[in-house]
Amino acid sequence: MTALRPERETAAGGPVDPLTDPLPDVLAGGHSSPWFRAEQPPQQGEAHDLPAPQPPPADPYAQLPPDAYAAPPQEDAYAGHVPYDGGPGWTGSPEPYPAPEAAGEPYSPVPEAPRDDETMALRTADPARTGEERDGTPPLTATATATAGAEGGRAARRKAAKRNARPGGRRGTGRRRAGAAAPETAGAPGGDGEPPERPRTRVEARRAERARKPSAATVASRAVGELFITIGVLMLLFVTYQLWWTNVRAQQQADGAAHHLQQDWEQGKRKPGAFQAGQGFAILHIPKLDVVVPVASGIDKQRVLDRGMAGHYAEGALKTALPSAKEGNFAVAGHRNTHGEPFRYINRLTPGDPIVVETQDTYYVYEMASILPQTPPSNTAVIDPVPAGSGFTEPGRYLTLTTCTPEFTSTYRMIVWGKMVEERPRSKGKPDALVD
């Protein structure tokens, strides 16, 4: 037989009126407390010695006013935020959960997030807190806000929204409207969870603009650098012109002069005698150096030497004999560098090397006798009829070649001397030095 539940008694020991009982048994089983869990009911027909049930504890929140759970007045922290998009059944529409009929599946309620202890008691807003907690915790990002909102309840979501509403996390800067800050946080690309950059003020924009403008020193340094670069390019072009293009141009002019000279010889237009300045009259051959260069009257730089030809000392105090003279010194000059550089390697000649002067009627063959590596330009005795320093002691038929030294300078002169060993008419053909 099931034991009967004892009736409740008043403080005086009498029965309690159900209409005045503060905890009426309105639920099945006689209990109205939400914390009550029904025990296993005894089987009918069996008797159990059950202890007398204890009255349920009084609800500590039953006496609180109706607005005890109301949130303190504050600004709307969710204005402009993107709704949470991670819950079950999310479709991206204002209705987060479709109706059971539309889904076509039996409706299952979403489990309620765990309660936050702070929602169980009153609290006041702390105006001293900004984007950073008092314990030094950095403000949460938009991703952390959504995570905290899903895990910590409404209070956690409010804290995260306050942190995101104050970018920078500095104390004492005042409140920033959440509605103005939220669109930046929600709409900014924000890679790797970093908060978006704060917009610049007018003062900051002016400073950034002034920082982008180059200073006077920077402009001056750039101008000087460009000037140096221009000078370097011009110098490079000048060197290229001197070392390469002048040789090309002078070689073309010398070849043309030699060709025209040979044509004139064939037509009988050139006869032995005096020649005008710059007029070609002979061709100089140096077989060892593979040099074939026309010889013109005079040593003028522009009209003779710079045109790739060798110049005969034929004017004024420096006048020397022609190859056809029975006695004398035939002296010629030529460039060692640039402008065809016909005498560049005459320092390689050794005694006995042949040097041939070809004219309209005769071949004059000389043999190299001696060399003077260096002498001042004022030493004109080297082209005398009996040249000083050559080793010759008596008059004869001599050849003198002069050029500048060291290379690429005109500080000194290099002298090469030769002595005539053969005079061969053109009618007998070329000498052996040119045939070999």
C-alpha cells in the first residue's frame, strides 16, 4: 500500500489552505518548483518506506521586482552589426530558423546557450572601461565577438560589442558610438583577425601629404645625381667616338684616298713634283704590321692626320726630302691612337723589317735600323738629313716615322728610322717584301 503524503501544516500545526499556500502543487505530482525532479514512482501494490518529502526551497528571485532582469540603459551595441551566422538552420535571411513545415523535417529546438552568471544580478555600466579590460585583455575582433556571443550569452556579446565599438583600446578617450564603428568593423576586409585601420583626420592627411613631398635637399640631390649620370653618359659616348668611330671613319677615308690615288696613277694624272697640302702622292706599306696607308703632303691635323693618312714633313723648317731624292731623309708622321691609328704598333718593329714606299713609278724599299722609344716633341733633330740619335753618321737615303707616346697621350714622341736598300721601278713588278 502506497504511503500517503502528509498534509502540510501551518505554524500553529493546522492544515494549510491550498488557496493561500505560497507554493501550491499545481504541477503533476504536487510540485511546482522548476528544480524538482520526480522520483521513480512506486509500483502499485507495493509498500515502500519512503522518507517524508522536504518542502522545496524558497525561490530567491521570487520577491524581486519584474524589471530585475532588465538590462541597464545603454547604447545599442548591435546597431549595424552583421547578425550571427553560425547557428544551426542559418539561411542568411532575417528569419534564422525556417518553419518546420518549410524545412520538411521534424522541428528540433536549438539548445539554449549557457547562462551567464552576470545576468543573475544587477550591475552598473563602468564608464572607465573602454576597448581594453582592466586586467589587460586586448579588445576582441569581429570573429572573437561572434564566438564569445555564441559561447557566453548575451552579456558576453555585449562586452565584445563594446570592445569592437572602441578601436584602439585607449583609456580616457571617451565613448564612440557603436552605430558608427560597427559598419567599419563588419564591412572591412580585416585579414588575419586584425581590426581595420582608423580613418585619417584632416591634420593627419596634411602631414602625410607633406611627408610624401620631397624636401629641397632631396630635390637637389636628385638633380646632382641626374647631372652626374648625364655627364657620365656623355663621357662614355665621347670615348666611344674617339676610340671606335674615329677609327672607322678615318679608315674609310684612307681607303678611299688610296683607291683614288691608284686610279690617278693608272690614268697618268700624277707626275713627280711638288704636291699641294693634303694631296696624296704615295702609299706606305709595313708588311709586318699589315699596314697600308696613303701618304699626303703636310702634317695638318684636320686635313691629313685625322683622315687616317700619314703626313710628309714638307713645309717650313720641318721640310724633308722626297723618296726620289738621291740623298736626304724622308720623314712622315701618323697617329698612334684614334683616327685610323696607322702607327699604333711601330714599336714592334725590329732591325731588318722591310718598309716600302710606293709611288706612281717606283717602289722604295727600306729596312728598319733603330728606334728611339721616347723624346720631347721639340727634338726636331730626329728628322735632319743625318738624323740625330739614329746611329747614322754620314748622309744617305733615310726614312723616319714619328708618332705620339705613351698611348692615348701626346706628351712625347716615338721615332723609328730606316735605310733605303732597294729602288725598284713599277715596270719590274712588286718587290719581294710585298710579294711574300
